[in-house]
Amino acid sequence: MDINKIFGTFNSKDEDKASFPSPHFIDDNHPRYFIRLFVKLLTNYPTYMKQTLGVLRHSGTTMDLDELKTAADILLYNKAYECIVQVDVQDKYHIKVLFEEADDDLKISLNKILNFFEKGEEYEKCANIKKYLDFLNFSS
């Protein structure tokens, strides 16, 4: 879809057709995309939890609220984990992007997910998360 063609239909024949720059989007295979999605998932967790519980409640399920919360926790933290492990700390470009995106929200999110997987005794995931925390802490 060409944005110039869309907006060009509103111009009269006498007007010069304006050229609109194409919007800049982050590719969904870009490390910045994965880092931002990771932080967004964990930062907005209360909203996601509320929505997930609402959907499950209205689905007519017979599960109790604690089971629903546990299921939502597992889904959310595993999705967040899938995002962050896409960032390769062995790749120089990924490292550069990780430093550019490094802020308190990222560190807080990494600590949240680390605590979640420690409680579930998923130590392989903990070791992977710890790599990112150590990398950010040692490099700061």
C-alpha cells in the first residue's frame, strides 16, 4: 500500500502531490523489538492479568481464581522469556542495542522474571536471564 496514492486521491489535479516519507517501523526480528516487547509485557503485567482473568471468567470455566492467576502468570512470563532470549549477548549489534535500551524498566523486568522462574525452580531459564542482568550490571 502506497501512502502517496492514498493521500494523493484527496489532492485536486492542480495541486502538486505531496510526498510523504514512509514511516519508520522496527522490524519484528530486530533485537530492539524483542527488548521493548519484553519490558512492555512485564511492565503492563497487572493490565494483562486483569484482562486474562476477565476473559477466562467469562468463558464459563470452572477453575478457581488462584488457578486462573497461575495459568496467566505462566503464559505471560513464558512469552516474555521467549522475547528476551532472542537478544544474543554474543552478537555485537545485539549488545549495542541492549545498551541503548538499558534502563531501570529493563532491569526491573529482568529481576521480575528471574524471581518468577526461581520460584518455579526453572533454573535453566534463570541462568539465561542472569546472563542479561550480569551483562548490564558489569557493563554499567
